[in-house]
Amino acid sequence: MNLNNRYDFVLLFDVKDGNPNGDPDAGNLPRLDAETGHGLMTDVAVKRKVRNFVALTHDQTESAPQPGEKRHEIYVREKAILNLQHQRAYSALKLDAPAEEASPEGSDAEGKKGKKEKRKGSASDVDQARKWMCQNFFDVRTFGAVMSTGINCGQVRGPVQLTFARSIDPIVALEHSITRMAVATEAEAEKQQGDNRTMGRKHTVPYGIYMAHGFVSSFLAKQTGFGEDDLELLWQALENMFEHDRSAARGEMSTRGLYVFKHASELGNAHAHALFDRVSVRRKPDVDVARNFSDYEVNIDETGLPAGITLIRRVG
């Protein structure tokens, strides 16, 4: 079923004694705003958890107890070779896949003899391949993708977009020394002279509650085939993505709120920022140092909602 409404939503989640999104350029420290000290989690990290939830609940492998529909394959997954996914589209549609070929000897193409030049394929073939990718891959028709590398399947603007998540208060990034009572090799054991311990570091946030904003465009949804069933699966993923993504590094993470503003029209009945301002989170006045969700209060202003706006509380 086609999507005929615009949606804007607010996502709240928290972390306790864990690292929600480490920065590889900073020794895997929790990401933060250098000027304010507020914690950050990238939109890409949130999308990764949505992808993982969909892959987990709609297993595509033949060995799965109940293999999922092909509509729910995941394009960007661990160790995936994206050009092989592009090739699948051309093979399924019985099209001649465009390929990289060596320039003729003596050619000045790209200014280098023998350098490979890319054949992009006809516009019709690329359009067919793009539609096939949207039909088969949940994350392509949801978040979009650039699929013009190598074998060209075009580019897709996804109807669902997310902002960075930002913590309500500044966070404290703690660094812990940890030990492992074993070594990996005999050479290490000899070097340690019988003391088979190795040292490491672990980074955590004692507690932080984060807020992210999201947008769903019905116009772009029609272009990718994102429908009502996909939207429901997206809500389920945002509600439950942390429940099946546990690890020692991430501590306790939970979705604490998912507030959806549904517009009666496709164009929209109010500005997104005005709707987002109706959701506020603040630390309770008598709490000096927050360490639990109960140390905060969430306020939702439902009075005088603009005409055509419906607030749906999925969580919270």
C-alpha cells in the first residue's frame, strides 16, 4: 500500500555504562560535541541498527527456519561486496551489465594509457536496475543509496532521513583499564615471563539520554516503493533495535520514546521544527547527577496541535 502521509518523529534512547557510538579517529571514545560536551550518535549508526533488526527478523537465507521475503534483503551489510549486488539486478533482469574496460592502447582517455574507463550503461537499463534494487532491498527503498560505482544501478534518495542523535546533557566519557588473564601467542607468554596478562582500554558513558529527529517523505516513498508495511517495520525496528543488539561495549541501551507526528496531507500540515519543539526532556530539579531515566522528565505538549496533525505515541 502506497504511503499517502508525511511523518516527522522524535526518537529518545539512553545508554548506561556503555559506549553508544565510538569514534575510530579518537581511540574509540564516545562521540561528543567538542564545544558543549554533549554526546553524539551518528545517523549512520542508528540506520545500522535498523538494518540489523530487519536482517534478524526477516532472514533471507535458505537455511533460515522461515526465510524472509526478498523485499527485505539488506544492501549494506557486513562484508558485502556492493558491485555483486548490482550484478544481481542486471542478471535478474537479463540485461547486459556495464563493465569497466581497458582503454585502447595509445588512447588519451583519462590522460593515461591503458587506464580503465567506466561504461555507465543505457539510461533505460540503469532505471530498471534501480527499480529492482528498490523492490528487493529494504534499506535501499528506505534510506536510499548511491549505486553508481562499478556496475551502475543509479542513485536513490530515500524517503526516511535521520539527524545525529544528541544527548540532553553533556556527557562524561570514562576510560577504564582492563586486563585479560591470557595471551594470544607463546611468544607473548615468554615475553611476559609467566605473567599471562594483557592490558586494554574500555570507554563508557556513565549515563546519557539522546534525542534524534526523523522525517518520512511520501513523495520520495512513491519513487522507491516504500509503503505502509515498510513504515510499520521501521517503527518496530526503532522500538526494538537495542533489544537484539546487546554487547559488553554498549552497556545498557534502550528506546525510551518514539513520538510520531502524522500529517493529514502529503505536503504536510505544519513545520517539522515546530512539532519537534513540543517534545522536551529535562533533568529533574532535585537531581544533580543523572544516572537513570527516572532522573529525567519528558514533556509532550499535545495542546492545540495544528489542524491535520495527529500525535502517535509508539513508545513513551
